[in-house]
Amino acid sequence: MYGAVFSPVTRMECQGTQRQGAGSRSILGAAAGLLCLAQFVSAHAGAMSGGVDPAVPCLTKPSAEVLISAPVEGVLETMPVKAGDTVQLGEVVATLESSRERAAVAHAQVKAGMQAAVRGAQVRIEFTTRKVARARDLVKTGAIGQHELDEAETELRLAEASHAEALENQRLAREELRRAEVDLGLRTIRSPLSGLIVERFLAPGEMVRQGPLLKGVQLHPLHVEAFVPLSWIGRVTPGQTAEVRLELGPHLSALGQVEVVGQVVDGATGTFTVRVVVPNPDSQIPAGLPCTVHFSTK
């Protein structure tokens, strides 16, 4: 889990408190950690009211975190990505064994391309059309009876019905091909985001059921969660500019914009959360870094 972020001295003191609490596994240790955060936020609240640069603790987080799963069950055939790899939206990250589905697509392609039934029905229509025309001429001269003309016209209607049925079967075959291609496509798993693969749960050859295959995060844009003192309510609004100063890593600071101002106050620490969105196009700023946010004067 992400922890609270403090100034260097306070962080060391609170980490010592948390280690003591972890060693004894007592509720008192956790309570001490909350008290430490509350004291730190209180100090920042005093700085704000005194006109000092209003900096509050924060933590960088991914803008999206996704467990990538397969929509169908099957044996995992390939997984070309591993933890630490960057992926783009729509990139293939895994495939399931699909020999049966490929065979089904090939069969459906042949069936959808069959034209003999349609052509045969069309030839029959042309033949019976000529037959009806001759029968009508012969009826006028009295060479044949009316019932023979009726038979020819019935044959023409049957030929037209056969042609319509052949066209319907052809359309049905094309829909079956489309369904087979969809079934085959479900065996290919693509990334739902552009970001970073952080965990791999299965390896090729294992059975894929309902669990996830991979875990991915999106780092552009980056979300920064700030823990703002209660006294600052009304002074931070969506759209406000904020400077995020990182305590670790090569990047000292980055500009962002307030996206969400939390409406729920944490009674234990006397803070509410504010989300700042920071552009991170090259994903150079990692998630999980402690930081401080300096909001523009408002």
C-alpha cells in the first residue's frame, strides 16, 4: 500500500513509530502513525495560515491500473511481454491456443465463398422464364392447354424461391464467417491501455480461466494524490495550477492541474484528498514517489 508522505525529519520519526508498531503488531503502532500524520498536517496548516509557501504531502499514482484478463478460457500459447515492458493501446500481450478456431475460420471462408447454389438457381430462373414465354405463345395458338402454362409459371416461381434461398444461405455463411473470426479474435488479448506491465501472473502452457494474466498501469498522465489540511477547504478548486515537487528521483518538479477535490474529510488526520493531474508523456516519473504539492495562490 502507499504510505503517507512527510518531510525528511518527520518521515524518519514516523517510520520509526511504524516499525515499532509492526514489531509488536499492536493497534497502538497504527494509531501512532495516524497521530504523526495529523501532527505533520497541522504544521502545514499553520504554515498556510501564516503566509508560508503552502506545501502539502502527496504521492504519485498511476492514472489507471488494470488487471488484463482473457474473455474466454484456454491454454496460454504466447505472452510476448514481461514485467517492466512498455505497451501501447491495442498491442498484443498474449494469445491462447487457437487451432480449432483457425480451422473454423478456414471452413467458414470456404462456405461463404461458395457460389454454385446461387448460380444454379439463377440459371434455372432464366430457363423457366423462357419456358413460360413459349407456353404463353402456344396457349394463344391453342397448341397447349392452360394447365401447361400454369405448370411453367409455377416452375418459375419455384426457381425464384430457390434463388432467394441460395442468397439467404450465402448471407448466413458470411455471418458464420464473421462469428468464427470473432471467436478467433477472442483468443488474442490486447492491451487496454498505453503504459507499463508491472506483473505477470501466468506463463505459456498454463490454463487460463477467470483470473488475470497481467497487471498494467498507465503513467501518462500521472495522478498525484495530495493530503490537504481541513483549513484549506475552499482554497483549492478544480482547474487550479499546482507544482509537484518530488522528494526522490531525477525530476525535481512538474506542473499539473487540480482535477478532483475530495468531498470527504478523514477525521483521523483532519485532511481531505486532492487529485492533481501531471503530464508524463515519456513515463519518466514513476508512480509511488513521495512528493509535496505547492498550490497557486487563490
